[in-house]
Amino acid sequence: MIRRSLLACVALSAIAMAVQAQDTYPSKPIKFVVGYSPGGSHDILARIVAKRLGDSLGQPVVVENRPSTGAIVGAVVTKQAAPDGYTLMIGASGPLVINAATYANLPYSPQKDFIPISTIATFPLIVSVKADSPFKSMPDLVKYTKENPQLSNYASSASTFQLATELLKERTGIQSQHVPYKGSGDSMKSVAGGETTFSMLDPGPAAGAINGKLVRGLAVSSDVRNPSFPDIPTLKEQGIDLSIQFWIGLFAPAGTPAPIVKLLEREVAKAVQHPETLKSMAQLGLTPASSTSEAFTRQIAQEIPTWTEVARKNNIKADQ
């Protein structure tokens, strides 16, 4: 009886301490782990949101860059962190969905090791060709690759872009060989220089190249035109039944208390709609987006099988 009473007291004490910690959260600085290098779209967005959350929560939010192939290191660092709300991850479709589809042995489980808190932004890809190429529309590009398959190739810098392009090929009949590059900037330069026929670029490198007349955007992969590229039609406008939207979101280690997750979910929704955030996202070609933790979790669960099937069909494996 005494032993049971002691155990009950210990349990109640632990619960009380946990509740108290949640009630006072945050009481110290919060860290955002970013699995990408400083200066890129993910890093810039992380710093924008960090500033907004820091202001509203009353504690500094610092960004820690842990760049690596597939953003794997950042995910592992977050997985191993204490689930107390003080280490969070700015994650993206790549490490949380595409890696699950292309890696046979990931050192983390996208669906078991993290709690999706909220999306922050979404973005399409832009089908891009050399600025002075003869291709003025997607039908032009499709026709050329079918007639000249041996002369057609496409650039991509990661499995995310390769899978998206292979899905585009499947839906259009495009005939084109894959040429890998180290980064999106390198992919863009290969198109601008005529080394490759086309590339599906993310908005960051595409915007500067399009505005600088280095490449021409033939289509955006979203359902509707992107405000940052209003003159570029969607794939659907050109008769291609395909929509691809990738995302950036906020994640916590598995086991993070629900009240903390809900608090952060609400704060992200406010941060995303801040005028300065909206302005910065527009410059990056990103669309602001927030969601509930539950909806974000369901979205990831739906996307992984879809991209896994694309990877299987095209024998795309990242860890070979």
C-alpha cells in the first residue's frame, strides 16, 4: 500500500510538473533546425517565421543550419532532441515525403519521429527552358522531345525534382533523359546555357533567371497561376492534368505535449498572415499556408504513397 501510494505521488508530481512546464512555455529560447544552407528559400523563410514567433511568444527563436544531402542531418538532430517544444524543425516535402519514397534505410521515420505542427508555405515548380529556345508552350516542348528523344534531357538537383519531372513525363509523353546537378542554381544554369533542354525549378532560382531573361517559364505546376509569376500559365491551362505543390512546415519531435503543439499551431497561423511575412513570401515565390496539426499529418500520410509509387515505377532510389 505504501509503495503504491509513493508511486502514485511520483506520477502525480510528474504530471503536475509537465502541466506547469506547458503553462509557462516558452521560458527560454527556442531553436529552429534547418536542414539546408544559409541563404536559400528554406533558411530565409525560417528566419522570417522565427522573428514573428519570437515577437509573439516573448522568447528568441534562433535558427541552426544543419545542411546535408536530403536534409537528413537536420531531421536526425530534431528526432533526437528533447520533446519539450524548444527544438523544432523547419521541414519540407523533401525530407518528410520524398525521402520516405526514395530511401530504403532512412535514419528516421517521417511519420513516427515527428509531430507535424503546421504548414507554413507552399510552392509550385516552374517548367523552364532557355530564354531564346523555340519553345513557347508546353505542347511545343512535348512535341520536340517526342520527335527528338535522343537530343532531349532535363536537369534536376534532388529526388524531389526528379520525381516531379518523371511524373510530368508520364502525364505528357515527354521523352527526355535525366541529368543530375548538385543544386537548383546549377540546374538553372544548365538550362540557361543550353546544356539541358528543360528543368522543373523551384521559385527561388527560377525567379531571378526568368526576370533576368536567362530562362523562359513555360508552366507552373500549381492548380492556379502563381502571383509571383502571373504571366506563366498552369499545366492544366495547357491541357495537362497534373498539379504539383510542395510545402515547407514546422515540426516537433514525437512526444511533444499536445498543448505546446496547439500553441505553436496557433502562433504559426498568425505569423504566416503578418504583412511582413506575406511580403517576404511573395518575393520568394511562396504562397502562405497554415494548417492544423491533424490536417498536416493526414496530408503527409497521403503524399508518401503517391510519391513512393512514382519512385517505384521509375526505379528512383536515393541511397544507391
